[in-house]
Amino acid sequence: MTSLREPTTGVFGGSFDPIHLGHLLLARDVLEAIPLRRILFVPAHQAPLRANQPMASGQDRLDMILSATANEPRFDVSELEINATEVNYTIDTVEKLVGVFPEERFALIVGADQLMKLPQWKRVEELVELTDFICLERPGYELASLPRLELNCLSIKSRSIQVSSSEIRERLQKGLSVEYMLPNPVLEMIQARRLYGVQPIESH
């Protein structure tokens, strides 16, 4: 599964509800492993394979990503999915990106666990023609067992990060600290906008 074409942009999609330091570490790892020009964060309006809606609004999630990536010139953010009025599939996003940036070669950044579900993705045969894949290897998912599709795929060892958006939301709702889990600008935005059930800080 070695790429014969050099991708220029890694596409990092997800709910980012909220974006946390684990997301940023993974994006940096990809940049260090593969000579991409940039990583493009694409927050989802609603992920097709997920039943639950994001808790934060699209605008809040977009603003948090912009604040988290502001100091890294190779991190960009796309509003293509967040502005969608209905469920947006990966093939729709990739087609739009190719239309807007025809000179770019895109590579979707996905975990090996998600890549195993690739046959379930909409219009997958067209998708693998339009984009490459960057596979984040994870324990328990062997590359040899990945779907037998003609993928142009690069793989990197994925670090084990024991932090998740769902844990952060749960801790915030319980009034527990999420320090060291989020970039400071994101935490400040959550507190200022009272996202995820954060209560206002009482003044004495």
C-alpha cells in the first residue's frame, strides 16, 4: 500500500467537539512523517456514520479549531462541511475540495479502525480514485486485513493518546478540570461561551 503519488494536503475530518491536544499531536505527527504542504481540518456538520449530533454548534466548533491552529502555519481549516445544510458524505467533501483546489493532491487522514469500514462509505469506488489515504495504525488493526480496495495508502504509527472529546465534555459537565487536555485558547472560549454545560465563574 505504498503511494506512487505524493499528496500535498492531508484532510483531517471529524466532529472536533471540542478539538483537543490529541488531535493536534496527531496532525503534527502526520506532518513529521509525510512531507505534506498542509493539514486541512474539516469539521463535520453531522458525521454520516454517527447517530449523535455534536453538542457545540458548528460555528463554536469552527471557532475553537481556528483558535487552536492559529499559531501553526501548516494547519488550515475548511468550512465546507460545517456549512452544509444536510448530511455531507466524504465523497461530497472531496469532490468539492478537488473542484476548489485542482492543483492539490489530497489524502484523507483516518485511523485503521475507520479504514476497516471503508466499504460502507458512500460511492467508495469513486472516492479511492479521487483521494489518497493516510492510515493511522492502531493496535488490533493489521494493514494486511484492511479492505481489498485499490487504495493509494500511506501508513504511519499512531501514538496512543488517552484523551477524547467525549471525556472532555463529560468532565466539563461534572465541573472537573480539563487543564492539559485542551489548548488554552479553546478552554478560554468554552468558558466564555459556557459550552458543554460550563457554569459561569462566580465573583466574590
